[in-house]
Amino acid sequence: MSAMKATGRFFTIGLVAAWYSSNIGVLLLNKYLLSNYGFKYPIFLTMCHMTACSLLSYIAIAWMKMVPMQTIRSRVQFLKISALSLVFCASVVSGNISLRYLPVSFNQAIGATTPFFTAVFAYLITLKREAWLTYITLIPVVTGVVIASGVCFFCFVSSPIFS
């Protein structure tokens, strides 16, 4: 393997590790702030998260030239990007609010169903089917989430709070 290929591979592994670590860190920090520390403003927390992402993305694009700068080409493209941004923001706000009431493990288990619902909604919206293997591989994931959710729900309901 050439040195250039090895460097590219290590860079990719480093990016994936950084992404994975930062996701875990943000999730645990949000849980700590919202549940343990008593911070009562999940929307403000989301705003801080989005602002930091915007600033760091701008630095990566404009200064570090990690990817080329792109311009918005039409009003329709702007509206589509805006709609996607609003849906993503609502998703992050909902996730942050849920952390006040749910264990992190349960939150992550429910998040594991995202590929299943993505495949289902992609079919319903675009009428494009995935390969059967894709749907088959999602069955154990969803089954595991259902089992874990049932266990988490049973533990939650049987806790001293509800006794």
C-alpha cells in the first residue's frame, strides 16, 4: 500500500472516530446538563449546538478548504435546504427534550431504528425500493430495539416512582 493511500485511510479513520466520539460526548453532555444539572432550556442548548456546527463548518470550508464552497443556485433549492434545516432542528430539539426524561441507552436504542424508517419513508415518498437484503438486515435491528424498548419500559414502570 502506498504512503498516500495509507495517509488517506488513517485520515478517514480519524474523521470517523472524531465524529463518533463527538456524538457520544454531545449526547452525554446534553443528558448531564438537562437531567443531572437541571438546565431547563433544551431549545437554547440546540441553538448553541447549531451555532457551533455552523461556525466550525464555515472554518472547515472557507479556511481549511476541506470541501469546496457551494452557492445556492435557485429559490427552490433555498426552500428545500431551509425545510431540511427546520426538520433537522426540530429533530435535535426533540432529542434534547427527550434526554430530560429518558435514559441515554433508551434514546440510542430508539435512534437505531432510523435506518428502518428511512428505508420505509424513502419508498413511500420516492417509490424507490431498496434491495431485499437491506430490508432483511433491518429486521434484527428493529427486533432488538423492540425487545430493548420493552425491557426499558418495564424497568421504568416498575421503578419506585410508580410504586
